[in-house]
Amino acid sequence: MHYPWWYVPFLNAPMLIAVIAVLHVLVSHYAVGGGLFLAVETSFAYRTKNKSYLDYLRQHAWFFILITVVYGAITGVGIWWTIGLASPLATETLIHAFVFGWAMEYVFFVLEIVSAFIFYYYWGRLDAKTHTAIGWIYAGAAWISLVLITGITAFMLHPGSWLESKNFWAGFFNPQFVPQVFSRTGGSFLLASLYVYLHAAFKVKDSAMRDLIAARSARPALLGAILVVLGGVGWFVFLPASAKAALAAASTLNLMMALIFALTVAVFALLYFGPYRNPGWLTPGFAIVLFVLGLAAFSAGEFVREAVRKPFIVYNVVLGNQVLAEEVPVLRANGYLESGSWMRAHVAARFPQAIENGKINEARLLELPKENQIELGEMLFQYSCNNCHAPKNGFSAASHLMRGWTTEMIRTCSREPEKLHFFMPPWAGTPEESELLTQYLISIAPAHPAGMYFGDER
Amino acid sequence: MNPSDLIGPSSSLGSPAPYWFLVFFKILGFVLHIIPMSLWYAGIILALLVRWKGGENGRIWSGRLMKQMPLLVALGVNFGIVPLLFTQVSYYQVFYPATILMAWFWLSVILLLTLAYYGVYIYAYGLKEGNSGLTPFRQAAAWIAAIFFIVIGFLFSNAFSLMTNLGGWPALAEKTGEAGAVLGTALNTGDSTLWARWLMMFGLALTTTGAYAYVDAGVFGRKESEKYRLWAGGFALKIYTLGAVWFALFGSWYVFGTWQEEVKATMFAMPLGILTVLTAVSPGLVWFCLWFFRKSVSKRAAFFVALTQLVVLSLNAVSRQIVQNLELGKFLDVTAEPVKMQLSPIVLFLLLFVFGIGVVVWMVRKVIAVETRPAAG
Ligand code: HEM
């Protein structure tokens, strides 16, 4: 509303965030865990003077750099790009609250890049002690960058006492911080092992070496899985009431939770009976199955973690329709169209007759011809509903959700969406505006499906 | 309609630090960004052309630059984050609308960059295997990377010129709109500032590439033959001359042809007139250094070239910031945002910043120790 709304047909702009975020986390956790893996294992290989393990680790370091420094880093920037486009008000808010958190993070990014390149390109040329030290600098910097970004993402779910104090640290060390650091750290251990298995299963022909790799990375993976679960429990315990309710109410989320649970059990079992007890199981097929299950669990977890924030983007601060929670009463009094710079400009350009003394006269909007009312309703839909619903077709399309609804039902939904479902934001405009939206919704709601028999006369 | 009606309210959270502090890091970050950025922007295409037509020494130069390119891209992208972060703190009211208007193009930067970056790796990997390594596939990858980087530069120039072209917003929003929302398919191509600026920035990138050819030969390439280093001195001068002429040409178009009266009135008057003149003539200083030292490529001379080019880039960065503020001045005073200081995070950031520099210096010294060690080990 403060910004132009980006209409992405079918998907809805915020879905792009979800897509890119998932594409990113699947690698960024490896960027942390893999760094730790390389640091620990190179120290071990130097200590045990295991030349062939060192050779493998060098190969792995190259794979690691190609994936994390390029894809991982750029998809990370990509998330930032998309949140600015699809969720500008929340991004503005987060950056105002945490710019120095990001600035600190940036220092560690630079450390990561420099150390990663030196670690790989000076392999064999630095003495063992310096080489492992550089590996540890990478691992340390990567983990701290995880902690820093987790403070900010956890804040979105539960800002804690920041809401009163607006204090950086109160926001950073929010109730969700510790649980999420646990699960993300665990996730890093776990994913790193899965990447190592995948890489080794294809690249290492010597079975003794493969067994060593399988055995060495099994414990961190199991530990990681335990940390994920512990963090997950903490996450649940410290969820705000609305998020717990969403988890209980939404069937998609229930399915997702069940899926995550099943996948986690499967991954844990495969790890335990596979690499931990029987390192010899590590074949390409096994590694692929493990990897795919792990990524699926991760993606589902990420999806749920995001979804339970509804109707907020930042809990109790920014609502899913790009308005600040504190603005809602003001918008109800002054009008949504009048308060949103881009909408007001559009109305003024399109319907100058509705402008009186430089302001929108809402009564006049309802005197416009029907098709113009529908047109304005469509704009209201774009700005206040398209965050979560496609209009006619696509992701959670509103028209299909309202199939067969009576006019009164539609009117209620437009006037008090938050009563219909607590995970929808409240209507942030005047009754006249809600009437415009209603006109639009009526125009797109399909009829009750034909041919259904309920015992009535044919 | 008055375009300033399109500017949303300012954030109730206030500015987390005084404007001067934020803009200092924004400018510092941009100077750090533009150095490696220039090398991939103008450098990759040049490296490919020179490899093709530049003789034996040209091939050495081209190979040296392209081997460094993976690191240069990694660093340059990272250094870009700083100015973008501070842009989003102080200029959010214009940055978000501008990028949303061109959303698909702006988002495509990410895809183009990923592909271009892998292209660089594919090529650089081939270089390791000598001449036979550069298969047609690897060469094609590098050409694609070169073109993508130039396209990305074009998109950046779009975003940053659209950010101050508020007068163009309403028409773009209507033209690419859908029920009052926008489709994100606009570009700022109707604004001549974009074209002048894009071409000017490319010229500036050429000068940096020229200066870097010299610095590389004088500092990092000390193991190359004397003959190569001498060639590099002459080559650097040629490229710099080309870049400086290009920069002067399109810079003049940019300044005289696209600046609005308010901007001219301030930038041509005292005291800022001095800055404008210095920004315009500063490449001459580097050119002189390159000309003077062209026959004796040494570490010391390289130091002078690097330092003077840094001055050129810093002057540009400061000037563009002032011009940006002047252009926005009609609509918005970015310096007037109330400050709600976040003192302890700032202090911690500064401490970590110094700590980070310390660790980087430590690591780089270890590398230098390896590089300068006699070849016995
Ligand atoms: C994704 C990583 C990148 C980030 C975060 C980034 C950030 C920035 C920022 C913030 C500016 C404006 C600085 C200011 O005015 O204060 C800028 C300018 C610029 N960047 Fe980058 N950049 C990135 C990648 C690239 C790439 C890959 C190119 C390709 C050539 C590029 C080319 C440019 C150009 C040409 C400008 C000047 C635009 C103009 O003013 O006309 N950048 N960049």
C-alpha cells in the first residue's frame, strides 16, 4: 500500500519468496555445516597423516566452493531481492530495525569468501597448521553468519519485547532465537553429511575410503537430526498463540507436519542403520535417496515455519496485506484508497470525478457505474488479498474458494475476513471500500457446481 | 499528478544512525564494489577480444585476468551488498517503488548473475589446462558471461536512474499496470539519463580495467617475463586512453544533456563546482601516471596508478551521491529522517569491522608469505 503492488499472475509475488528461500536454505545450511566438516576433517586427516583422505577433502572443497560461493551466495542475495519486491513494507521495517545486524553479517561474509578461496587455492602450499586455521576461520565465520540471520528471521515469527522497547537486542534475542539457532545448526550438520555422502558416493571408488567417509560423517548427521528435533520442540513451545492455532487449524499445515515427522524418522533410521552401523551401504542410490528425503524434510520445515506467521509477515508489526498493524484503525477511519499513495494516485487519474478537495470522496465511488466499481474492487483485491490469493486462477485463488457463496457470505468475507479465518488480516478500510471489493468478488465467484444431488426434487 | 504523491510515509522506526554515517558506508561500499565490478563489466569482454586478436602477450594478460575472475566476482558481489543495504535504509521510499516497477527485470539480475558467474568458472577452469582446455563450450560460456554482465550493468543503471526519475513513474505504472497494481515489466528506457549513464559507467569501467592491467603486472605478475610487463604497461595506457575518451564523451552527454536545471545550478556553482571539475578531470591524472611509467612497470609505479584511480572512483562516488540527493530534493529530503540511534549495535559493528579487516590481513599475509617463498617448497 505504501508501495506499488507487484502482481504476479497465478503464483502471487510472495510465493516467489518462498520458492527462492527454499532454493537457498538447501545450500546455505550446507555452506555452514560443510565448512565445519572441512575444518574438522582436514585437521583429522593431517593428524592421522591420511594422504588419500586429504585428497578427497580437497576434491570436496572444490565441489563445496562451486556450490556455496556461487549458488548459495547469490540465491541468498536473491531472497533479499525478492523480499524487497514482494514484501517491501516488511523489508523496510526489518532493515530499519536490523541494518547493523546485516552489516555485521556482511563482515563475516567477506571473511567466508576470503578464507574459502585461500583454503582451496592454497591447498598443499600452506603448512598444515595455517591451512586448518583458515578452515576454522571459515567455519566460525559461517556459523556466526547463521546466528546473525537467524536472529532476524526468528524475530519475524515472534518479536518478543521488541514490540514495546524497539530495542535492537530485545528483537534479536527474541523468544524464537535459541530454538531456531539449535535447529538451524543441527540442520547444517545434517545437510552437510548428506552432501558429503552424495559427493563421495559418486566420486570415491575406493571402498575403504568410502567407509571412512561414511563413518566419520554419521555422528554429526545424527547429532544434527537430534538438534533439529530439539529446536523444533522449542520452536513449537515458543510460538505465539496465533501460530499454534494456525498449525492446528490448517489442513495443509497438518499434512506438512506429518510429512516432516515421517521424513525425519526415515532420515534418522537410514543414517543409523546405514552409515552409522553399516558404512558399506553408502552407494550412489542410497546417497540419492537419503539426500532427497533430507531435502524434502527441510523444504517442508521451511514452508511450515513461514506459513504459521499468517496473518502477519512480522508478528504484530506488519500484516500480510502490506500494512502495519498499528495503521489498521487509521486506515479504517481515513480509507485504504486514500491512505495508499499508489492507489490514491490511480483513483485520481482514472476517476477524477471522485476527488473532492484533493481527497477521495468515497460516497462518490459507490455512485460510479457498476463496472467501474468492480474495477476499483479489483484494485482493492490486488492490494489487500493478492498477497495470499490469486484472483481467478492460481495459488489459493479467491474465486474458487468462494464457489457457490451467497452475496451475504461474500460481503462478510470482504468486511471481516479476520472473523472468517483468523489467519487473514482484518479489513483495513472503510465499509464503502469493502462494498467495492464485494462487487468485485461477486463478479468473480463461480456458481455452485452443477449436477450435485442433495435429496431435493429433480 | 504530483509525483511526490507516490512517495509513501517515512518509517516510524526512524533512521538507525545519522545520515552522514550511513552515507559514508554507502559511498565506501560503492567504491569497493566498483573496482571488481569494472573488471568484470568491461574486463571480461575485453579479455575475450584480446585473447582472440591480441597476440601472445595479450593472451597472457587475458588469462591472468580470467583466472582471477572467480575471486573478483565473489568479492565484488559482496561489496555491492553494503551500498545496497544503506540504500535501503536511507532511500527506501524511492528504491522499492523503482525496483518494483521493473520487478521482473530486477529479479532477473539474480538469474543472470548466477549463470554469468558459472560461465566465469567454466572458462577459468579451462584455463588451468592450458590452451587445449579452452574448448568451444568454455569459450561460449565466457562470451555469455560477458554479455550477461553488461546486461546486468544496464539493469543496475535502470534501477538507479529510475529511482530518481519520479516524474516518469505515473506513466510507467499506468502503462505496465494491471488493475492498479503493476506487472513489474517497466524499464526506464524513456529517460535519456539511463542511456548516458550506462555508457558513461562502462567507460569508467574501461579505465579501471586499464589501470588494473598495470597494477596486476606491477604487483601480482612479478613472475611474468620482463617483455610481458613492458607490454602490459603500454596496453594499460591504450585501454585507459580508450576508457577516458569514452568516459569524457558520454560523461558530457550525461552532465550537459541530462542533468536538470536544479542539479546544474548547484553542481556548476561554488563550492560544488570544484568537485564537478575534479571528477571530470581526475582520470587525466591516472592517464599521466600510466604514460609516465609506461616503460618501467614497477611495484612503486603500480602503487601510484592504483592510488590515483582510487581517487577517480571516489570522486565519482561522492559526486553521484550528491547528484542523487539533488535530483530527489524536489520530492524528498533523505537527510531529514528523524534519527533513533542504535548505538550499541553500531559500536559492535564497527568493532567487528575492524576485527574482520584484521583477520583478512592475517590471512592475506600468510598467502603472501607462500607466494614470495623461494620455489623450493
Ligand atoms: C548482486 C550483487 C550486487 C549488488 C548487491 C550490487 C549493488 C550495487 C549498488 C548498491 C549500486 C549503487 C551504488 C550507489 O549508487 O550508491 C550498484 C551500482 C552498479 N552496479 Fe552493482 N551490485 C551487484 C552486482 C553487480 C553486477 C553483477 C554488475 C554487472 C556489471 C553490477 C553493475 C553495477 C553498475 C553498472 C552500477 C552503476 C549503476 C549506475 O549508477 O548507473 N553490479 N551496484
